[in-house]
Amino acid sequence: MMQKVSISRLTLAAGMTSMIPPAFAADAGFITDATATLQARNYYFSRDFSDIVGPNQQSKAEEWGQGFILNFRSGYTPGTVGFGADAIGQLGIKLDSSRDRSGTGLLPVGSDGRAPDEYSRMGVALKAKVSKTELKVGELQPNLPVLTFSDIRLLPPTYQGVSIVSNEVDGLTLQGGRLRSTSLRNEAGDDRMRAMLGRTPQAAFSDAFNYAGGDYAFNNKRTSFGLWYAQLEDIYNQRYIGLKHSEPLGDWVLGANLGYHDSQADGGKLAGNVDNQAFYSLLSAKRGGHIFYIGYQAMYGDSAFPRVFANVSPLGNEVPTYEFAERDERSWQARYDYDFAAMGWPGLIATVRYITSDNVSTGMGFEGTAQERDLDIGYTVQSGPLKNVGIRLRNVAARSNYRSDIDENRLILSYTLTLF
């Protein structure tokens, strides 16, 4: 068995890193420290629209797809500078879609409004490491306060560029990078990046996204502080400051997540006058399997909150259906999570959340308001032949007086196989 695993590892490593110089791939450290996983993801997504606002009068978006995500991470060659490679292969297969129900974000949309039968992509990142500092060039999946990793559909997005991460000082993580293009969650090719202001995609494209920042964890890692800068060239620049803290108090653990973004138009101002200051706070209290949250979020300035299309953000009241990030919007959140392991049912978790907002500057002569109720239930099989198979059900009701109402359902089946 061990011999078969070694052969499989060598074959996969060689196949996914054929672009690597042979001297790197042949090194034992490159192969023996490598890891690989294959995730299968079956995703059903449905949105019903009512009281439709805007030119798109489509009343329903509904699609079903099967995705496969292969992740390979090599080890490093020995020496002062270690070299290696990471690779990701993705395949999306259409199971159900039609021209009048496309646009869920699960599958590409062709020029005729139809989704293709399948789409795929493979990307490689070369990496080099000195001490505790790592440089990567190629296919990247950063997860930052200014560019949140948004794995919320069939396949995750990727970016093409360069990044550096340094952990030389205990508790301090410094990062920087320049991204030149993106492969969106429902596309196979590369594309230039553009912005969203609130819920509205912008037409103008940028040549690059630049970022730099760091997070410092202290107080036995119960407290962390972050400071970041980002620039979507000629569209917007953004500064971020964040604080997270958890405090044990008897049988309870109290938590706080606070953040502030300050965003302005950049360079050629291709998306117009971007001017937004966003504050959020999310407080939590955990006891046993129970976690209670309350949150407040507010937008200031002359525009909605900017982000790279089509990503979520780290805002405290950010949810995948409504963003609660329009111009002047104020929102409040109440959320409850329960982990049924506390009752002897490990693997079963549930979340219910309600967010309400007001004070939206709609530009239509009245104040905008919105509400959203989310229910999420997830279960991961703990033993037997289906061990590690996960199922997640999401039901949403979102209502507003200035944008389309949405009733949404998602059903996601997933399984991750560790290859080595």
C-alpha cells in the first residue's frame, strides 16, 4: 500500500508541476512534503425575484452543477532558499440550467444566455521560501481584509500575480502583493478586475490590484490588530483597520470584531466619485454549543462600499444575498449559532440570522430599507462509509423597498478526499 501511495504521489506531483524546472521537482523534499486533496461539490442554487427593480426583469435564477477542485501543494527543496510549487485544477459540470434561469453565479453564461456543459481551469504558482518568508508567483487565492476569499459558489475564484507573506516576528504576519487578473467563480479564463459599489457592478476595468498590510496577534492570541492598504488602480484605494478580541468569563467566552474601511477614488477615477467610510462591529457570547451575536454597521460618505467584483467583504453584516453596504445604509444584526455536539450529535450545526437596515440614499426620492432572514443547517457524517460527506441547506428571505425581493434556497453536498 505504501508503495502505491508513493507512486501516486510522484505521478501527481510530476503531472501538476510540469512547468517546474526538473532540478526542483526531482528533489526529495519537494515530493515527500507534498500534500494533495480532491473536493467534490454538488451545488443547487435557486433565487426567486419579486417586486423586481431595474432593467433585468428575470423572475427566477436556478441552476445545478457538479464541481471538482484538486489542490496540490509541494514541499520545498533544501537550502537557504527553498523552492516549490502549488497547483489548482478546477472542473465545473452543468447538471441543470436554461436560458431563462441562468445567472446564478454557478455556471458561465454564454453570448446566447445559455450555460456551457462544462468549464475548467488549471493554474500553477511557483514559490520560494527564506526562513519564514514566502514569495509566490502565479495562480493565487489570497484571503485578506481588503480582498476576502469568496468561495460561495460551485468553484472558488483565483487571481494571477505575485504575493509575499512574512512571519519572521512571532505573532506578526506581514503581506503584500500585486494581482494583474482574475478568474471569476464561474469562468475558466483570465479577465481584468473591476469593482462593485454596493450591489452594483462597475463597467470600467483596472490593470492591477495592489495591497500591503499586516496582522498582529498577542495576549495569548486572544487579541489581534490589523492594518491594511489596497488599491484597485484608477478605480479606488482603501485603508482598513481592524480589532478582534475574545475574553473567557466563567462558562462564557465573549468576543468582539471591529473594523473600519476608508475608501476614495483612485487615479483616473474610472468608476466615478468613490467616497465611502464603513464601520462595523460584531459582538459575540459563547457558552457550550450556543453562540449569540449582535452587530451594527454603518456607511458614510458619498458612495456605496467598494470591493473587487464579485467578492464578499469582511463587513460584519455582509451576507451572500443582500450586502447592506449601500450609500448611507445603517444595519443591525441578531444571530444565533448552535453546535449540536453539545447534545451528543457531533457534525450537526445550525445558524439563524436576521438583519435589518434603513437610511439608504436610493436617489429615487425616498429612504431605502431592507431586511434579510437566513437559516443555515449543516451536517458532516462522522463515521461509516459516508464519513466526511457534508450537506448544507440555506434558506433566505430578503425584502426591500428599493431593490428586488429575493427568496433563495441552496443545497450543497461536499466531500474532500485527502490523496496524500
